[in-house]
Amino acid sequence: MPLTVTQVLESTAFSGASVVAGAKGLSNPIRWVHLCEAPDSGQLLSGNELVLTTGVSLKTKRERMDYIQGLALAKVAAVVIFLGSGFSRIPDYWRELADEWGIPIIVAPPDKSYIAVTEEVGKLVQAEAKIEGWRRRLRPESVVTHRSMAFFQDVLTGEILGRSGLELIADRLGLPSGGTFSAVVFRMGKEWPQPGSELYRVIAQSIEVINRSSLAAWLVPVGFWRQRITIVISTGDKDPAIELRTATTQLKRRFQEQFPDQGIEAIGIGRPYPIHEVPKSYREAKLASAAGHELFGSKPALIQYFGDLGLYRLLYAVEDKRELVSFYRESIAKLAEYDRTYKNDLLKTLQVYFRHEGNLRETAEALYIHRHTLRYRLKRVEELPVLNLNRFEHRLTLLLGLMIWQMLKGERESAFYPYG
């Protein structure tokens, strides 16, 4: 498992540190540690960094607001503040945003320096990376005896590259010639056992589930240490979306029978591709499971097909996330800031308003507020970003801003683990 904020706090470098906000993010994984002092530091980060700062360069409230918002949008793991030269106390709006986005704010021990903390965390990250490398290399051959399953594991983890080579191996394994394959990711509710005989038993049970389903499908052990079950399904000539939903529904029922105490949080289905593009289907499946769980929040777990994500599919395809952050800032960032400052619900109001297609009566009833209150909130929604809900392009701007806001607050692991 990756190094977490909690594990770092247990190290000697953080003896005497205190968590003052964002405690729900203590399980955030840490990829590296950085010193960040500039107001626009967030634009230079790629996510899951442990950020250290004194705040000495953040002179105005606007700079401090831009700084913490930028870190939140970059999805950093946590922020460590060294009080003294820059900050004498943590601003309340920092605490509120940290609690909202699950980004722990940690006050560093007064006797520790930048350098000491950076060195200690760097060593911890490197040590965990070595352990993680061992976990990735571990192949439970005693259980995964079917060559095709081991083959798909190597395909998804990028150990086999090149179209001609993949097609040759697939042909020798007797996989459907010229066929297409789709990845399905089940996000489970609890951690699986650590590598060992117990984990192999879980894998064996999962294989049994697939065998009982009579599907042309293969379990892929990759992701088991991240509470995921990954399956590759061979798709036929029929409508693949319908076929895949039917197969996944069957698998879901059998997994619930086999693991009654585990629980399934989300299920994502990637679109079908030829063998050399199966990793793309795998990435889509992880994104679809994140969308179903984080964006729609359905219970029981929603089976989400990537091809049905609509506009979300286009937004997820944007490689330069800075463009999404920029759009968010220009559309609804002021609404989010207003909600935090005045304890209001403008964003929630806007979400419900769009969900009910602009019907004021239905929106007010869903929010349990009077229509006069609703009109007041919608007026504020229009005033802050200077947009008009009566104009289609302005409504679309707000809708896309909301969707990006939901995405940026969503699943960390889809970005942090490109394959695992």
C-alpha cells in the first residue's frame, strides 16, 4: 500500500505535530514532498504531494486564498505549515476548505526544520516505493495457473508492448481471433488481505465466481492490493454495452454471494477494444467506477459504462488538467468561495436546479426551501460570476463548472495509480 499521511505523522519527524483541519484525508497517499511558497504553487503540482510552507510569500488574503485553492485543486495529499515567519495562526477559510476537500492541514513541530522534515519524508517515500515494487512483481502463480490470466496482467501493467507481439501471444493462447475485450473494475468496500496465502484464497474465490458465470472472461490480479477486482471480458457481435451490463450484473450478484461482508462500492465498465488497446479499456473502467461512485453517489453500487458518461467522458479525456482548473476558476470558483465564507448552499442549489431542468417548484421542494429563498439564491448565483441563467451558453458554463468541480473532488486513485 502507498505511504499515507497517517504513516508520516507517526514518524519521528512529526513528533509534536498537530492536525488542525482536513482529518478525513489522513488516508491520502503521498507521492513526494515539496516546498511551496508562491501563491500559484498549485499550478506546478501534479497531485498527492506533501506540501511544506511557512506562508512567508503570501502577503494578502487574496494570495492566501489562491494558494490554498490551488493546492486543493491540485489534490495535494496534505499541507504542513511552519508557523512563525509567515503565519502566526491558520486562517479559518483554510480550515474550512481543508475540511471540505479532505486535505489535512498539519502544524509542524516547532523544533523541526524544513530540511529535517523533507529528508525524513523522502526516505519514507523511497522505502515504501521499494515495498510497492515487490508487491507489483509478486505473481501468485500457485493460484493463477491459467496462462491467459497472467497474459492479461502483463498487458494491463504494460509489461508487454507492441501490437504484433500482443496479437501473436493472444493467438497462441487461443484467445478470440480479431475479437474485442472490455475491462470491468469492481471497487470493493474493504481492504483485501496483504500478500500471502489469504490473498491467494481470495483470488481463487474470484476465479470460481467467473468460472460459474460461464463467461469468456479472465480475472486479472492487478489491483487486488487497491481493493479492486479487475476482469477482462471477451465481447461478441451483439450490442456491447447491453452485453457488458448483463454480464457485469451477473458477476456483481455472484461476488455479493461469495463475499457478503466485503461490499461493492462502485463498478466501472470500459469500452471494448482489440487486444493491444485493452489498457485503454482498463483506464476507462477505473474512471467510470469513480464517476459512478463520486459523481452520482448511487447506492447500491451503480454499474457505470464509460460510453454513457456523456460530457463527463469528454472532460475526463482532457489531458491538461490545468485547462479544467482554469475553467473552474472562471465559472463557479466564486460560488464555492461564497459558500465557504457565508455557510451557504449556492452550489448545491445550482446542482438541484439543473437536476430538475430549471423547474422552480420542483427545485424548491427538493431543497425544502420556499420559492422566494430559491429565487434569492439563484440571483446570487448569477451575480457572483456575472452570468445569466436565461442564456443557454451561460447555463452550460455553470453546468460544466459544476461537473469539473465534482471531478476535481473525486477519486484520487484513478490519477495516482495509472495501472494498479
